[in-house]
Amino acid sequence: MSANTTHFESSSNDIAHASTPIAHESFMAKSAFSRNRNGADPARRRGRGAGLNPSGRFEQYSRDVFDDEWQTLDELPPFKTQVQVENARTIIARNTSPDLHFDRSINPYRGCEHGCIYCYARPTHAYMGLSAGLDFESKLFAKPGAAKLLRQALSKKNYQAKTIAMGTNTDPYQPIEKKWRITREILEVLEQANHPVAIVTKSNLVTRDIDILARMAEKNLVRVAISITTLDRRLGRAMEPRAASPGLRLKTIHQLSKAGIPTSVMIGPVIPALSDHEIERILDSAKSAGADEAGYILLRLPGEVSPLFRDWLLREYPDRYNRVLELLRSMRGGKDYDAKFGNRMRGEGPYAWQIGRRFEIACKRLGLNREHRQLNCDLFSPHLSEAQLSLF
């Protein structure tokens, strides 16, 4: 999964160079929550979600940050967003998971500047020799050749159209999309081919592409889900520091639905003892904004996400730390996470059952999920403008 690289966009380095594919700062903690010794200085990580930057799990060496009493830590610059080009060879990822309603997806970017502390995609940065912590949200990879690769994939004779999902790993409308516009180029190809697409995002930048999405919606080729974790601005800013505010996401639902684009709300994730009391309020607000469907996912803490989330919880909500983990483990077989198919999205046990029933009752009361319309695959016609012409 390594990438051919060409350049970085950055005005400063984050730390003294190390012998890794991309120099980065890491923190190996004797205590997972020792912020003074192993956590990044708050001034350096301002606007970021993670407080740690542990070495990737495949790395041979790790680093320990400490104060040598010469104020050398004060010389380290703030973490700045860097974007590296990835020359991908394919763009459509396939999956066979029984928990997912799609079998293919596209991710225009690796890493996500939104910095959501609970993001289950964080561990994937280890495959790039980077950390799931601050690296994941500051050292990003863009795939500017995505549209060309997509044309080639759709033009293959044996390709059969099924809904392509976007936003399943990292957000296709994260801030760097404003400049790179890779997601828009992908949508242009999908529109030309009359290929269905389902999008999940936390960003209001999706409204930039209403022109394309509205035309696709007329042919039943698109659905957009806006992810809302909380309506509490303080909690939202702490958990999702560079994502759109809750109010702006509700406005996005309104703008999309007003344009005739089928729009749903995704409560992802539901966090016990922190945001689960907001389920009904989020659904009510989303319905008023124009959403016609809804879904939810229980908090998932795979691999490196668990220590990052626990460190964050101790920093931001220390009074809820024990209660959140106690309830979460009651739904995960006594562990922080259980990846078993069938319950990894919703959990199990009495508390998980209660969350599910509350969600269902609220949806029924509000008239959400009355019908699940399948996107149209029958109109698909491959875009062949860049395909090799036949000799006969």
C-alpha cells in the first residue's frame, strides 16, 4: 500500500528528521495518558483532535519526547497540514463485509484534516509509515489521478454498475478538497457515465457541487448523508475540530434537500454517556431540515484509536471517563472494541438494545426511513472518451 510520491505542500517541518518515509514526531508513552511527557504541546496542536502521535505499529523505532530543560521543545513549530501526491494504480476499493450495504468505494484522500478523535480510519496511516495520531490529520495524501483511473475502470467490458460509496474511510469534502477538487472531478465522471453514488460527509463543501448532484438526483443516481455526532458546539469543536459546526451541517441538509437531492442524517458515532442523549434531538432537527432517512453507528475504537480516544477523554471530559468506557465495554464484550461481524456497528447487550429502540421509535415518530429507495443502476453507460478505440 505504499505510494509513489512527488511533493509535499508545507511551509515548515514538524520535527527533526528521522529515517522514516516521511519524518514525523511520535510519542511512546509508559503511561498512555501522560500528557506532560508524551503529549504534544497544546500550542503546537491547536485545532487538532489527537493529543498524541505514537509511532506506527509497523515501525522498528519509536521516539519519546521529553524536556531537556533547555526549552528545545519550544523551538518546535506547530503542526501544519501537508499534502503529498499519491500516484494510485487503482481507485475503486472492493469489500465483502456483510455489515456494509455497498461492495465498492472511492477515497480521493488518505488521512483527514477534520481530525475527528474517534475516526476508525486512523489506523490505516500505519501502512504509510505514519502515526494514527496527529500525522493522520496533518500529513495527508491526495490522488489527483482519480478521475482518469475511474474512467478506465468504468470503461472495462466486464464492469457492472453498482452504487459507489464515497466518504466511507475519509471525508471526500475535507478542507483540502477546496483546492484539489478531486471529488468534483470524480462526480463529473460518474455523471457522464450515469453511475450511482452515495456520499457521506461532515462538510458543507458538498453544497459547492449541488449543480452536479441535482442533475444526478433527477435520474435517481445520488444520495447524500450528512454525519452529525452532536448538536453541542463545544463538544463538536473538541471532537471534530476542523469539521463544519452542527448548525452548518443542518443548513447543508436543508440546502441539499431543497435542491431535490435525497438527503439523510447519519449519527456517527453514538458515544455512550457523552452524546447518546442527543439521538432524538438530532433526528428531530435533521427531519426539520429536510432529511428523509437516518442511520447510526456505535462508537468504534479499533487498534490505535482506543488509546487516542481515551487520552482525549481524559483531557476534555475527565469526569465522564469511567462511565463512557464502562458503558462502551458493556456493549463490546468487555473490550474497547469487538470487530466481530454482525455487531461491530451497533454493539450488543441491554444498553445497545436501548439505543437501537430509541433510534427506531424516534424515526417512526418523525416519518424517517419510511421507504429505502435503491439508486438506479440501469442507466449506466461507460464514458469512453479516454478509452482505447477498437480497430473494427
